[in-house]
Amino acid sequence: TQLLEQSPQFLSIQEGENLTVYCNSSSVFSSLQWYRQEPGEGPVLLVTVVTGGEVKKLKRLTFQFGDARKDSSLHITAAQPGDTGLYLCAGPPKLGSQGNLIFGKGTKLSVKP
Amino acid sequence: SQTIHQWPATLVQPVGSPLSLECTVEGTSNPNLYWYRQAAGRGLQLLFYSVGIGQISSEVPQNLSASRPQDRQFILSSKKLLLSDSGFYLCAWSPGTEGNQPQHFGDGTRLSIL
């Protein structure tokens, strides 16, 4: 069974600090997606990484896909209270996915002003 | 552009009562549709998915069922709710093709069973 493990589970930091959260698997994924979910809302797609070693930037957020396509990281520079939320990584399973995704359990980030 | 609507936003139901949650998608045809449950702001548990009208796949045996009576309508139902059915229910859609497609989520239904 393919699993995506995210760490840390919880992270509480002050505004202006930098942070990195991780998404790891023992399996290879053809791509990984990152979502952010705010309380009481559905997850919203941030980025999809497809190529091993790929780095994508979205303002203060930097996403990296591992060379072996088994892991990914999300780095936030100078975090702001608006970055607060649950960060989920997800990827398509190897066989017969039919559009399904495997989701990690998420990292709950709290940025205090 | 595509939109997804899910209702109601919150629901409080007694144990043993029936349930019907509805989800509709606009602006796309033949989408894949999904129902998830999320406990305590954590990971998503896939309950059902559908690749077409009348085609439902169940991921977890449980007290719930799903139906897709129209191309862009997905319904989650129960005949008799259990306390353990409480949670945050999310509907999502993705383009009806395999591959690295993102999923687009509704705003969820917070279901509380008393």
C-alpha cells in the first residue's frame, strides 16, 4: 500500500519565521500535489510537481520534488498569519487510479502575529 | 469556469435519522466525482468515487451509500445515521481522465450526530 507521511503533524511559529514541511513515501509517485485547507473550507490546490528534482515557487512558498520522486518539501519564507492552515500532500497511486489520489494526513500550521 | 457546490454547510441530525448530502458541479462534463470524510481537521478518507452516471465505487464499507443520478450530481446518503458518522464531508471533482489531475473541492458539510 502506498502511503504519504507528512511531518511535522503540528507546527506553531511566529510571524516572520521560516519553516519547512515534508511529505515522504517509500514508493515512487508520478507527481505530487500540495493543497492548503483553511478551517471550515475544502482544500485548495497550491501546486503540482511532476519532474524529479523540480522546484516551483509560489510567492513565499517553495516546493521541491525529490530526485527519486519519493518525497517533497514545502518551504515558507517569512511566514504570515494568512499562511495558517492544514497543508496536505497528495499523489496518484500506481495502478488503476482513475483520478484517485492518496492523501497524507497533513501538517497543521499556525502562524501567530 | 468550473464550480462545485455542496450543501448544506452544517447539519445536526439525531442518531437513526436518514441523511442526504448533495454535490453539483458546473462548467465541465463527465467529471470524476468523490466523497471524502475528514476527522478533526486531519487527513482525508475517500468514501466513494464515480467515473460516470450510475458508476459508484466504494472504498470503505460503512453505513453510507452514494449515487450519481446525473452527470454532474453526486449524492451521499444514509438510511440510519450512527454517532460515528459525525465529521466533515467533502465533495470533489477532477477531469474525467487518468493522470496527474488535481481535485477541486467543495466547501464541505459539517455533520454532527446527536
